[in-house]
Amino acid sequence: MSDRPFDLLQESIGKNVMVELKDGITVSGTLRAFDIHMNLVLGNAEKLVNGETKNKYGTLLLRGDNVLLISP
């Protein structure tokens, strides 16, 4: 079990995560990397609308100050 938020992110590397951004956009993809600013690199990233794929992006960098939540 994770004791710290970064432990949970580290355990999620290589796994699918769902990320909700401050502007209400939801993105899903494989977590490839993150840093102390919560910047995220997602592989096979997709924008979701009502749980369904709207756009496919491939590799995507999300700036940490736009991230509202990350669901492993």
C-alpha cells in the first residue's frame, strides 16, 4: 500500500490512468513518467467525453498545474 502520493504514481508507471484537468477535460492513457511538479507523460493518450473516446493523441505531456485528479 502507498503511503505517499508519489508512491502511488510510481506504482502506476506503465499502467492505464485517467486524468481530469481543471477545465473539465478527461484524458486516459498509459502513465510513462512524472516529475515533482506533477507533469505527466501519457502514452496512447485519448480525450474522453462521457466515457467514450473523442480524440486520440498518442504521446501527450500534461502540465502539472492543470491536473485536478489522477485515477490509477
